[in-house]
Amino acid sequence: MEIHLWRELLDPYALAVDELVTKFNHIIDEYRHAGEYSPIELVTGRVKTISSILEKAQKKGISLEDVENNIDDIAGIRIICQFVEDIYKVVDIIKKRSDMTVRQEKDYINNMKKSGYRSYHLIVDYAVETLKGRKQLQVEIQIRTLAMNFWATIEHSLQYKYKQNMPENIRERLTSAAEAVLQLDREMSLVRHEIMEAQKSFTIKANMVSDILNNIQNLYKVADKQEVVRIQDEFFRIYQNGDHNELAKFSRDLDLISARYRAQSLR
Ligand code: 0O2
């Protein structure tokens, strides 16, 4: 297979990865703009390198013509969550979408691999539009917690370093680290509700501050400058006090002032 054919093969997968990373990042934005806790913490994506594809094809005895049908992680998305519970919420979100269809799922969280690996894998069918028309692809989505991701990343590097010959003492350390990760996820789940509440109120406050500053900026263009400076000073005073209710009332009042100016400008 010539190099330009590889590019032709891989380009649609790169498009799928770009689109899906954008779409999952938008889910985070939607939650945050609504002042809600997002079950997705972070999204990354990658197209498998040609050398990894060749290595996998060789290991599994797949001919180059069959690569697309038999290697289902040429496009890979990784979704990182804070808590195990979030993983199942994300799986639900994905299953309800109309732009992808789950064709396979593997729950390595309830069925931890012998290595200690934990993660939730979905293979989805996803279509992209290319110059040659619509192309249906398979994409692997790995969903895991921050702690699971830490373990898997380290273990993956060690696997790469030692291939099939990982020293016994390192294997044992990884096994006990996997146990510690399991324990950490369990402990974190116990305080999930409190952390979610704290993050939610942080998001609400951040949104409120952003609205207030937008309003002040817009007022600066249309209102009396001294009045706007007075409003801004008042905002800083309330912000420094740290009283959430006072800030919320200030935000509502400022909305009314801004609406009044908008109405005036329409006359
Ligand atoms: P890479 O380099 O990450 O792309 P199967 O055909 O079911 O036997 P397959 O197709 O590899 O095996 O599926 P599986 O087991 O669901 O694994 C898919 C991906 O999950 C792997 O891709 C890894 O990314 C990750 N994974 C699976 N098991 C482990 C593990 O024990 N440790 C770590 N760190 N990651 C794991 P690749 O292509 O193997 O590797």
C-alpha cells in the first residue's frame, strides 16, 4: 500500500476524531452553561499511527485490505470522568444520540482485566461527509475515571517498554496499584455528592460573574460613564465580600438596568 493511500484511508478517521472531540466538548459546555455538574471532565482523541495499525494487523493476522473492517480503534476517543458513576451517565448519553450507533460494548469496570485494566469501551458506527461522499466508520470510545486513566497510561508505557517480558516485581506493583485505584474510586464515590455540589456552585458563580462583566461592558458603550464606574465598584465590593446571595441580587438588578437601556436604544 502506497503512502498516499494510507493518507486517503486515515483522513476520514481524522475528521471523525475532530468532530467527536468537538461534540463531546460541547456537552461539557452545555452542562457548565446551565450551571450543572458535567459528567465529562476531559475529552481527547487520536488516530492510530500507521506503525501501530501495522503492528496490530500483524499480531492479529489481518491483511492490509481488511484493516478497516477488522481494526475498530483506528479512530479513538477517550472520555475522562471524575467518578465511576459518571461513566455510566456518559454511556447513556452516547446511546441516546442519533449521530452514532453503539455496535459493541465492553465493561472492563465491572469485569476488570487480568492486568488490572479498568475502563468502559464502546465501538460506535459514525458517519463523516467527505469529498467522495458519506463514509461510515467505526470509532472506539474509551470512558474511564481520572484514576483509571493514570493507571492505564503508566501501565501502557511499561507494556511498551517490556513487551511480553515485564519483570514480575513490576507486574506485582501494577497489580497493587490497580487495587489502590479501585479503592480510590470507591472512596471518591462516597464524597461525590459533596464534590458535585461544590463544583456546581463554582460553575454558577463563574457564569454569574461572566454575565455581570458582559453587562458592565455593554453598559459602558451606552450609559453614563460615571454610573458604569459606580456599578463596577459596587460589583468589586460585593465580589470581595463573597456573599453569593448578594451577588445574585446584584446580577438580577444589573440585568434590569441593561434591559432598560436596550429598550431605550430601540426607541
Ligand atoms: P493502543 O496502543 O492503546 O491502541 P481483543 O481483540 O478484544 O482481544 P482489543 O481489540 O485490543 O482486544 O480490544 P480491547 O481489549 O478492548 O482493548 C482495546 C484497547 O483498550 C487497547 O488498544 C488499549 O488502548 C486498551 N487496553 C486494553 N487492555 C489494556 C490493558 O491491559 N492495559 C492498558 N494500559 N490498556 C489496555 P490497543 O490497540 O491494544 O493499544
